[in-house]
Amino acid sequence: MTTARTTAWALAALTLGLASPARAQLDQPVEHPQDQDSGPPPPPASTESPWSRYMSRVRARPRSPEWTQDRTFTSTRFWLLDPGTYEVQMWFRTRIPHEVAGVRGPAQFLWQHEVEIGVFPHVQIDLYENLSFNVDENGRRGIQQEGVQIEARIAIPSYYGQIPLNPVIYVELHPRHGEPDRAELRLLLGGAPTRWLYLAANPYIETNVEQTSGKFVADAEVGTTLAAGFRVASWLTLNAETKIGGDMLGDPNNKFHFVWWAGPGFIVKPLPGKLKRYLKIMGTCLFAIPPTDAGAQELEPLVIIGSQW
């Protein structure tokens, strides 16, 4: 079965599981947002500014389900933060290469600092600072400032549960030091068929947007990530993720190579009651599935520590 056909079947299966509004939105808040025309008339302009009236309508909307405000899956994004919600995170990522001809290259380490901001009902902004701890051209390992990432999530529906699959457009710009800048586009889809099962999917494309030494090497990636989360308790969710598609792996001829990873993950919120959101520990470990090209990483452990308010 070809890569494209495999991806198509996986997307079709996920879509069938989520497409019914009656099943996909079991976790939506009971309250419904107050329409502008159905609510009480706004106070006179002399006592309340247009911005205050706008913020009053925003606050009248239901909060999104709690799980949508967490990074339930580390490799598969879903939904966006409610307006006025903030989160800071630290990422610790390792990529371990395949062993080729009895030799395994050095592992790559990335330490990321992220700020997430729920700006408006339709918009979330994320900012990253990236530090790497890799082997340089002299064979020595040290800290380098890899670059930054600027991300935006733009929700198509006005509130969670309004449209089946809750589609969100995700765009990212990734300026890098000493390497071509990159850009990424995703479509975030998902929902909760039951109150204990969370599903998400991200068709994506990522590519360089600058030339390298006078030649454009796209180093593009295209494919889909799929994720399923199982709510064990209010403080614990276990999940499984897979990422499948094509990756140029730096090929100077801009040729795609087959890649496929899958593995388990978790999110733990150890603090009690309303304090849960102040400490989140998330992790996953993706393993390469044959016949993934040997030029890709064989193993990718990732741990994220976050706090939300």
C-alpha cells in the first residue's frame, strides 16, 4: 500500500469517528454563546465603550472544555486557548539517528522556551526561543542559539463545538541562525467522541523558504499526524500518536523519502483541584516504523513542563 493511500485511509477512519456532531461534541460546554441580537441591549455609549461591550460578549461565551486548553498531544496540535489565557512551557527534545553501517551519529538536543497567548476568540499566538546542544563542525558539543518560532492559530468556528471537527488553521514562521528560515502550515481537526476519548489530526506541510548557497533546497515535509488520548483521571491522560508522510531529509535533489513514527505519550497534572493547571508535565516517545528511511531519526523522546493561568 502506498504512503498516500495509507494516509488517506487513516484520515478517513479518523473523520468517520469524528464527523457526526452528536458524537464529536459530547464534551462541549452546556451553555451556548449569547448571540449579539438575542442578549440584553448594551448600555448607552456614554457609560460603556465599544471595546467594553465587545469584551462583555467575549466573556458571555462558554469556556472551551478543559482538555482543549491542555497540550494533550505533543506532536499533534488541537484547538486554541480561550481569550485571556496564558501558558509558558519548556520543551526538552532529543533526536537519536539510525545506526548506519554499524555507526550511529551524534544525538541532537533542543531546548525550547514557549509563551502561548489566547488573544481573541479566534486567535492564539505562540512565541518560541530555541537553544540547541549539538555537535559543531569541530566535533565539540555546545549550546547554540538555533532560532525562534512565531506561530498563530486561527479558529474557523466562533466557539468550540460550533462546527464538527473544530477546524483551526495553524501557521508558523521559523527564522534560524546559519540555516534557511522555514514555514509550516497545518489544519487542526478533532473532538471527543466520548467523555474519556480525545481524537485529533493534523495534515501538514513544512518547507524552507530561503535558498542555501545560491540553491533552493526545500527540505520539505508533508504528511499527517494522528492522535488518540484516553482520560484515566482528572489529573492523568494517556495517549498514542503517529506521524506518517514524506520528508526530503535535506536531499539536495528535493526528493521525498518515506517516514513513519508512532509511540505512547502522557499528560500529568499533579497539583490538586483548581491548582492543576499551574503545573503540567507532558511527554511522548516516537519510534521509527519500518520502512522509514535511515536518514530520519530512529527515536524521538520529548518532555514538556508547562504552567497556565
